[in-house]
Amino acid sequence: MESIISQVEALAANTNELGRQAIQRSLRDLQYSLETPYDTAMRFTGLHLQVAMIKVGVDLGLFPALTQSKTPVTVAALAEKTSASSELLRRVLRYLASTGTIAETGTDTFAPNSVTRALDQPVLNGGINHLFNTLGPAIQATPDFLKETNYQNITSNTHTPFQKAFNTDLACFDWFRSHPEEFEWLHQAMRLHRGVSWLDVFPVDKELGKWSEPEKAVFVDVGGGLGQQIVALKEKYPAIAEKGKLVLQDLPETIAHVKAFGKGLEGIELVAQDFHTPQAVKGARIYYLRNILHDYPDDICVTILGNIRDTMGPESVILVDDCVLTDTGVPWQAAVLDLAMMTHLGALERTRGQWDALFAEAGLKIREVVVYNATMCQAVSVVVKA
């Protein structure tokens, strides 16, 4: 067995991201093929429990306690540190070790592994809280919601399992604004790095060419949140500001937060703009939308795109940084996002055909698609007027 494991590790060390994912899928399929029906039933039984116990670990600070210790930590030491019952901790830690979340090194003694260290990151802590507090209840409500609606596709952002789970008539993002702590968990989760940046692959300098109009905007980050992408763009292409203005847009409350706490935003104009209203910056060379359109059903997307289309100049393009699902063999990570969009927002991750239809309805068309993260089907679609 050790020889087989070593061979797999060597294979993974000498392949790319797609190869690594293929290895994981093969190992998963092998594991499932070796299961008895009882094994399968027990695996399903533990799915809900796994996230719940990781949430307990996050709440108690177990993962930083383990990662920050230079030696394995005993149950007694963790009980003293957390004020939790040692009997309870023993049971929780034993379970977390059984699922590979932490390592068991001896009787009542535990240490971190790679999963533990990942869970010690604040952004992943935010993701766990978002998953348990917000995603979880809506997912749990989905079977009953689908039964009540005769298993029809969900296309309204105010009639989804989310509204059923939280007993609200508000659309998901409107609900978040009245629940700031949950909104902050979402913001933290969205900062989780996906491994590959669009700037590593998409040729911004080639797209801009010799274009230079300092009085106009060269790059408008529409709904750009805290500005991570436009800051990264400025760092990678420091001379881009000579070509035109850099503009970060988001809702007034987000822009106020960025002004107070943002970093690396020197030379970037901060503009309050709701992308559901007409675009204020006219004739920009690039309008950039990252993970915006997957949050909305088609009719709302057409309005968002129309607001930009009406302000585009002859050389303007829209860069839509979003999933472009493959027609077959969609990776599980992208399939998860698709159903998360459906259950909370009445939205979806789209195939190339669905994107073509959406853009056509908005009077636009795709000029080219540049895939930069095949695992997530993440790509930049260069969109121009039809």
C-alpha cells in the first residue's frame, strides 16, 4: 500500500492542476467502488455531521490552537484553553481525527495536518461560518421547496429555498444588508484565493494595445467590492494608469468601507454606483465584472448588461470573469457553485451556449473566451456590442 501511495504522490507532484484533479477523481471513484452498501449509508450519514463539527472547531478555536503549538496537544490542555468539557472535546476531536481534519498522535493527543492548517486561515473560517449559517439552512430547505413547486427550475431571486429557510420575502443580498455579521462571513469567504488569477492568463496589455486616453477610464471594476482585483491589476501593470483612469465601483456602504480601511488604492477612483442603474462612467476601454452575473437570473443580467452597453464607446469591451461550464464532465466544484446560486439567488452558472443566448438578448456577443482555472470552469469572456 505504501508503494502505491508513493506512486500516486509522485504522479501528483509532476502534473498540472487538471492532472491533479483527475487523480483526485480517480481516487474518489476507486474509494466508492470499494464501498459496501453499509459503507455508503454511513458516509452519507456523516455528511451533515462533518460541517457541524468543523463549525464547533472554529467556534472553539481548536484549529489555531493545534497549528500554533510546536508539539501535539492533549485533550486536557485544550479543555483548559477553551473552557470546554474534556469529555466533550475528546469526542469532538476523536471524530475530527477520524475524518482526517486533524491528526491523532496518541491517546487523547492531537496535532495539525494540512486540513487543520487550511482551517486556521481567517478566510476559510469565514467560509465555514457562511456555509453553516447561511448556505446550510437553504440547502436543507431545498427538497421541500422543490416538491412544493413541482420540481420546476428556479428563476426568481425572491422565490428560492433561501426565502423558505429564513422566512423572508427579501432577496438574498437585501437580507444580507440587514444581517451585517453574516454579510461579513460572505465577504471573507469570497476572499479565498482559488489558486489561479485571471491576470496570470488574460493578456491585458495585448487587449489594450496602443489605446491611451488619460481623460477617460481605462478600467472600471463594476461591483468590485473591496478592490482586490483592481489593486492586483495595478500591481501587475503599473503603467496602466498612464493610459487612463482606474475606477472601482460598488454600493455606497461598500465604498465608504473601502475609503476607511482599503489598502493599495492610491491612484484608483472610488465611485458609488449600483450596477442595476445606468452606468455613470461612459466610454471606458474595459468594464470588468467578476462573479456578478452568476448571482442573478437572466432578466436581471440583461438589465445589468444593458446599463453598460449603453455607455460603451467604439473600442469598449466588457470582461465577464465568471464560470463557463463545459457541456459534459463539469467539475464538482463548479457544480456545487451552480446549485448554491440556484438555492439562494435563483441564479446559475452558465454554459457557453447559455452565455451566448444571454449576451444576444442584451445586444452583445462574445469575441473570445480565455479559460484561466479549468477546475472551477473560470474564464474571462471578452464581450462586445453585437
